[in-house]
Amino acid sequence: MMSCFIIHALQFKGYYEPQRGPYGLEILVIDDHPLIRSGISAMLLCHDAQCVIREASDCGTAIRWLIDATNSPDLILLDLNLSDCSGLAALAAIREAAPCTPVVVLSAKDDRKTILDAFDLGAMGFIPKTMSPDLIWSALGLVLAGGVFVPHTIVSDAAEPEPPVTLSGTSALQSLGLTVRQIDTLRMLVQGLPNKSIARNLGIAEATVKAYISAVLRAMNVTSRTQAVIWLSRNGVRFDGVGANLGTSQCDLN
């Protein structure tokens, strides 16, 4: 059973150790600078000597590897400035190639619009390259545990509409009048699953998923996945034991 929770940097006090499989973690690092890739790989191996690191210098190479790979990696670390597919187009392409694999953006470009757009495209975390290696590793552990890592500047920015209530736990969502099915839909939406996959996992029509999402966003007084992530982060909501807790590893895309 997988939890889903959203934590921003100011709340990030605990240490999240990535959970290893029997053969260690497999992480795909996509960055066009060899020195950066080597540094990231060294940091990952320093924390987990059994970690399997795959490297790609551009978006095309990464997509070909993802298509040919027998199994998807546990996590994808993506820089947005690639030679063949710059900016958020790279994130969209990687998400399309590996829709069930969590993607974390690790970038020197951390302006508000870029971060919000990345979450709208399904990123499970946005980590500025200025963060320390220990915090980066811990943030990756959070994402691998089913969470979403949000930069604190986004959560604390007054430009975002304030949430209507301050509650914690899934009871906060139920108090808004959301049903268990709608909460399950929200959890999968936050995890970046497309509507078709949510429908498959819940055994409902895609049109019903769209109706649930509209109702959820309306109840939360937000208009997008990104604003929903921010709302949940501000209110400390953690999805745990509500309905069918299907994680990204159980995503059905057929």
C-alpha cells in the first residue's frame, strides 16, 4: 500500500531513505553536461553503493533507452536544458515515454513559472541544484515513497490563492464533501497519472474521472493539479489508507 504526501522545503525536517528493491535502485540521470552527470552519479552512489545509474546526455537517447528497457527505472532525474529538447518540452516527452515512472526536475533554473509548469506536466518534484547532496537524496526518498517535493518558495508565495481551510489528513478532504472515490482520484492525479490510467485503476469510465477531477478542484477552490499540490502541501494532507491505494508501480496504461 503506497502513501502519497506533499512536503515543501520548510517542512522538510525528517530524513527519507529511498526504499531499495532486491537489486538496488535504478535511476536514470538526464543531463547534457558530463561533469554534472558524473557529480550526480557520484552523489547517488555515495548514499547507495548498490544504486544502478543510467545516464543520458539528451532527450532522444533517454527516450530510446526507456522504450528498449525491459523494466522502467525507479526514478528519472531530469535537467531542463538539453541540447535536443530544451525546457519543459523535454519533461513532456519523458513523461509520455515513461508515464508510470516518477520524474524529478533537478535544475539551475528555478523561477516560479518554470516550477509551476513542471508540476502541471506531472513532475513529482522540483529540486534546485543549489540544494545540498544530503537534502537532494532525502527529497528523492520522499518521491520514491510516493510523495511530492515542492520548493518552499512556491508554497509561501502569496500570489497563489490561499486555501479555504487549514486541516490535516484525508479528513480535511472529506470535510470538503469529497467522496472516497474522489479522494482516490485526487491522489492519483497528484501522482501524475493520466486520466486513462486513473480510470483503469479505479474501474470507472474516463468521463467519470474528469467529472471527479472537476468536483475535487472546485471543492478545493483551485484550478489545476499544481494548485492542488500546493493546497495539499500547505494543509499537510497525507493520503494513507483511503480506498484503493494504487501507486505508480501499479499503473495500468493498456
